[in-house]
Amino acid sequence: MNLNLFPFLVSWSVLAFVVLVMIAWRNIVARHEDHFIQVLGYAPVSQQANVAQRLNQIDRWGKTLTVAALAFGLLLAAAYAWQGWVQGFVIPS
């Protein structure tokens, strides 16, 4: 049984790249975050609320995609290991 796992490897690479893009995107958005609490009615407070909401959305997608990439990577590694193990026991005729 020789299954071509290369398309799955390419798919996993694209997924891992998307996770890295999400990390970079979060860092870019986080640059606009203010680390001080504004108590009085100050105009940038609504801007900080928008930044916080965007960061929450990015974090949710980032966590979901990271878990998916890890699970897919582990399954792919297991498939490669299984294929190598099965091919190692093939008796040549």
C-alpha cells in the first residue's frame, strides 16, 4: 500500500502558513492597542474597544486554526509513520 501523502503535506503547509499569517496580523493589530485604562470619557476609548474586539476575533480564529494545524500535522505524521512501517515489512518476491 503506497499512498501519495504529498498533497496532504502541501495542504498542511498552507494551513501552517495561514497560522503564521494570523500571528503576524495579530501583532500588527496589537500595535494600536493602548495599555492604559482610560477612566473618563475620552474619545480613543471607543477606538480601544474596537481594537480589543478585533483582537478577540483574531485570537478565536488563531486558536481554532492552530488546533486544526496541530491535529492535521499529527495525523499526517502518523500516516507517514504507518506507511513507513508497512513498507518496512514488505517481503520482496
